Amino acid sequence: MAVIPTMSSSSAGLLAGTLFLLGARVHAQQSPPAVAVVPADSVAGAPLFEAETIQLTDEVVRGLKDREGVSELAHLFAFDDDPEGESLTPAGGCKVFPGDKEWPSDSVWDIFNELLGGGESPYNNYDAEKCARILEEWTVSELHTSDPGSGMYPIYQGKTCMPSFANVSTCTQGGYSTYAVKVTNTAQIQLALNFARATNIRLVPRNTGHDYNGKSMGAGALSVWMHHLKDIEFIPDYSTEWYEGPAMKVGAGVQVFEIYEAADKHDVTAVGGVCPTVGFTGGYLAGGGHSPMMPVHGMATDQVVALEVITADGRHVTATPAYHSDLFWALNGGGGSTFGIVTSAIVKVHPKIPVTTSVINFKSSDTVSRETFWAGVRAYWDEKITYNNAQTYSYYWLRNSSGNYSFDMGPFFAPNHTIDQFTALTKPWFDKLTALGIPFTAETKYHESFLAAYDATIRNLNHGVGSFRSLPGVRLFPTSNWATEEKRTATLSAIQAVVEEFGTVGAYHQAPRNPEKIINSVNPAFRTEAAFIIGSAPAPENATAEQLQVTGERLTNEILGPWKEVAPQSEGAGSYMNEASVVEQEWQKEFWGANYERLLEVKRKWDPKEVFYAHHAVGTEGWEVRDGDVGPPTQNGRLCRVVE
């Protein structure tokens, strides 16, 4: 499949005036791609997908040395047989960047494209109709997740080309990757990884770009775009020494809604994320994966039983609890774009179960004062542990619009509960609301399956992306914060203060179970969690670097700071790396706690030359993106080693 110059696609951030800036002369295929078909057998306990059997092998690499027009460049696509050798990026040095004399010539990119099996790629393809659609659908998830270069938060690409009906002539590539390989088989991943490593070009694996910190962006990078690896296979009787039961093998491009729908067709339930368009197998699983089903079955990562992986040397390996167990442990919670590129995962699935949902709302009014409103919130707040013990979940927002307050829960999600059981569970809270004189609505429905409940509630929520007017951050609050009335009060007061000052807080009640006592690298804070709270600091629409800097400082000092005081990491709290503040201070401890040192050891073993990089990923202390000090860190700059 072609290597795509990302500025010439119909990318969400790539508007009319920008499409000519960076394009490769990519020609039609002239010789067979550099691939071989290997046996489908795998120690994972299930055969490789067809796409995974198409691989780069030692024999293929040797053959490149005899191929006309390729022989002199064969070393650029070879495996790394000297993992202990020196990295191409010395201290203070940078990854090769467009315009550098070391940057591959157009003819080298042409050969790379041929070896991938690619054809023509679009170039200088201005399309007024597509540009209009981009402007209209800028905050629609699918616009970004189905694009090879865009991202959920374009603020992290540097805001170099934001949507506008104006004739903008100053747009630049920014933090969007320079090229993207549209992956359809494993060999293309191996070729791209080996090429990036050998040429010292930054490598960016991505599926959907659904990320709060811009981890799937990178100026001057080669992106490995996994979005089209959509294979899903149901395995009713999966059997290995480490797990027996129903499972699903899921390709690296599968999104949450796709695995939910596939599981439902086979009368089982998968553990996945909230947003339907989030990629399932990449950063979501690697980050731990919080889920509406976590109160029953645990984190999404806890369901993983095997992974097919391309490691930093370009080789394909299988990671399970019994094979490469250290890599398996790290990949399940240690973060994406860090230890390898996963091509598929095998995950446990569970029996189909009923779910009762309730969409609950109340607000302040002429008859409901601010104080009374917060008393109603407190009535819910005091019941969080009861709700968690009942293995339920919720997703809600607290809002303050010029002194008008609202509580919007959409929904309360109660697996394995009938309506009568839900009614009994919530009666103390609802009775308190009534006693306080707070009118409320509770639209409660019973669903025969998880998918039916999800489709009727969570899937229909506004999961808007494309934001560049705020910086978000999260806190995982431990159960111990509800141990005493004093602690509960202090915690709610810290949340209320943010609502009063900043207007909005999002939250969940959730307590992940771990019924099988799974041991992986997921943040230990999830194991003691009672609530997941989201805050964000607003930024002006056309914020300057100085204003963005202030926004980051406000997020750190006025939102997350007070939350950390009432829920310190030393007492079991933490942050979720996939939705964390981009300016998180002690990210190693906040994301991984006591697991960090072991994760660092695994990183050094499996990626000794530091081929993989992502913002605040394990082992990135020695790297920085030199973006010109534009406020909070972006991906719009050279990736360089920190000068020691």
C-alpha cells in the first residue's frame, strides 16, 4: 500500500492552502513488494490473520541485495541484528527532519513505496467540496479518526492550519506526520519500522489519532497507519495453559464500536471504551482501558491473553503470559508507542448480560438555590462507594453557566440489574433529592444486552473532538477518599471549586474489579479507584503562546493541584495516561506508580535504541520536541535528545 504524503490527503487539518506543501513523487508499482507468506501457526493459541502471515523475512531482506535499483539501499530495510549498537541519535542530536541533507531523496521514497507494494498517491489535490466538509464536520470524531494524519486535539500539532473559511496562505505541516504508510499487512509495518530506524526518522504508530496528548502526531515523522487492519475473529473455545474460554482475536485497526457489535453477534460481551470511535487494540489497551464493564470484569487490559507484536528490531514476536512474558506484562498497561507495534490482540469475552440504564438530570432554578443544588450532588457523592460495590458505573457532568448549575448523568449504567434492583439501589439518593425539593428526571430502561444499553445511551453522546480551546487533565480518586465524612467533604469541595471557577467537570463513578487477580503494568491507582474526574482549563480561540502557557499553569495549579492535595499519589491516587494533562509534572509516578522502574527495564531491553517515542511515554526523559517554546508541549518540532 502506498506511502502517503499526509499533507496531500483530505486530512482534517489540511485545508485548501496547504495541500501543495509536502508531496512525494510516488509512482506506480514497478516490481513485486518485499514480502513473504509465513505459516499461520502461533503460540498465541490462535492462527495469525492472513494479513499477519504476510511478513518481511531474512530471506526477503537478503533478496533485496540482488534486486536491480534496490541493492544499494537494501540495508535501509534490514532487521537490526546489532541491538546493542549505538543509536543514530547522539546526546543533543535530533531525528532527521525534512530539509536536512540526510533526509531521504524522492527516489529513495519511491523505492520504499515500491517495496511496500504501493501505487499512486494523491498530490496537490485541492478539492473544494472536501474542504467544505472538513470545515462543517471539524468536531465529528470520524473526520479525524479515519484520516492518516489528523488527531483528536489539533492544539498539539501546533495550530498551524486551523479550520477557516478564509483564504489562509500561512498554513504549514505543523505536527502532522510527513508521510503515512497505509498498512494492510505485517510486512509493511516491518519495512516502515526498519526504514525509519535506519534513516533516523521519527516513527509514529497510529490507528485513529484519538489521543489527548498528541501521541499519534509528529513533525517530520513517518506514520504507520494501522486503521485498516479490521479483522475480527470469534474463538468460542480458546484454550491455552493461561486461559480457557471464549475469546476474540482483534486486528490493530479495530475500533470500540466494531468489537462491541462483533461480540454481540456471537452472544458475548467485550470490555471496551466509552467513545465508539476510539481504537481498541493500540493505545487504549496499552494504557489500561477504562470501560463501562470494568465494575464487573476489570480493565480492558485485564482481558488480554495474547499479542502479536513487531518489535524495535523489526521482528515479529508473540507475547503471552508464557512467551516473552516481560513484554506481555509491559504492553498491558505500560502505554502505547513504547515497546512495539501490536498487530492483533486476543482478548477474553464474557456472557451476554442485561443492563439497566438511567439518564438522570437536575439543575438549579428559582426554587433550587446554589446551596441546595450542591446538597443534591452531595447526596449522590456520599453513595459512590455503595454504587461501586454494586458493580455499577456512571458518566456525568457538573456544569456552572453564569451561576446556573446542572447535573447531567448520561447514563447511570447498571450491569446485571433489573429496574427494581436499580430503583432500590438509588432510592436513598432520589429520596434525598425529593426531600431537598429538587425536581429531577430519571429515564430508566432495561436492556437485554450490553450493546443495546450502550447504543441507547453512551454511543449517542457528543464525543466531539478537534478542540483547541482547552487543556484537559484527570485524577483517579481512591476509595479511601470516601472513608470518612471529613475526607468526602474535602474531596467534593475540591471538585466544586473547579466547577465554580472553570464551569465544567466531567466524572465517572467506577471501581474496576480484578476477579482473576491479573498482574500487569496497569496504573496501580486503578486498583483502588472510586472515581475518575476530568477538569479542563479554557484557552482563548486564538490563544498566543503566552496565553497557552498560562492555560497550562492554571490546569496544573488551580485544577489538578488542589485535587492532588486531597488525593495524593502516595495515598493511592494517580492519573490516566490516555487522558492526562499534557503538562503533567511527575508523570512517571502518576501514570505507573511502583511499576515504572520495571517498565523502564523492559523498555531498555526491547527498545535499546529508543526507536519508539511518545509524549510522556516510558523512558522518554532524555527526549524533547523542540517546538519553539509555544506554551504547553506540541509535536510541531524536531524530536531531539536532551543535551546532557
